[in-house]
Amino acid sequence: MRHWTALLLGLMSAAVAAAQVLSDPTRPPGGQAESAEAVGSGGPVLQSVMLSPSRKIAVISGEMVALGGRYGSSKLVRLTESEAVLKNGADVMVLRLYPLVEKRAVSPAAAKSVKKSTK
């Protein structure tokens, strides 16, 4: 009986240790590090974007701002799925949802090779 108890406890502790190592596959690239850098700099952080036919809202540093609405003294003048543009007089500030991710165009040849490799 003692052997079975020891084996069971060993398996349970191994399962707990393995679960702690797993990372969340749905987490955006860079995760909390990007947000921490932006917050550390003292500037506003784009945290979320909600787009629908009837409403367009950005969550900037915890505050919900509708398109055309104000964040502090700045006005939200443009909103896409990945960025928000704030304007304060002549000053324009572009906030990106994933500031460390750079989107690049894919050449037609590269797109074809990707399609072939996935078939």
C-alpha cells in the first residue's frame, strides 16, 4: 500500500511541475513585456480594439475611448484592428496594439512556396 501511495504522490507532483512549464498558445507575441515597456515610458498604451458596424472603441491605458472621443486632451481620429491614432492639435500619436510586431508584405513567390508546403 505504501508503494502505491508513494507512486501516486510522485505522479501527481510530476504533473503539477509539467503544467507550470506550459505557456499559453493564445498569448500575443511578447506578451506582458511589451505592455510593461510602454507603461514604463509613461505614455498611453493601446490595450484592446473593438470594431463593429455600429461601434468603434479603443481601450487606452484602461480607459474606453470611442472613435471621435477624447483621451485626455487628445482626440481619437482613426482606429484599425491593430492601431489607434490620437491627435492633439498638430501632434499625432500612433498607438499600436503589438508595438514589437512588424507586418511586412509577402512577395508572390514566397506566398506560393508557403501554399505548396502546407498541402
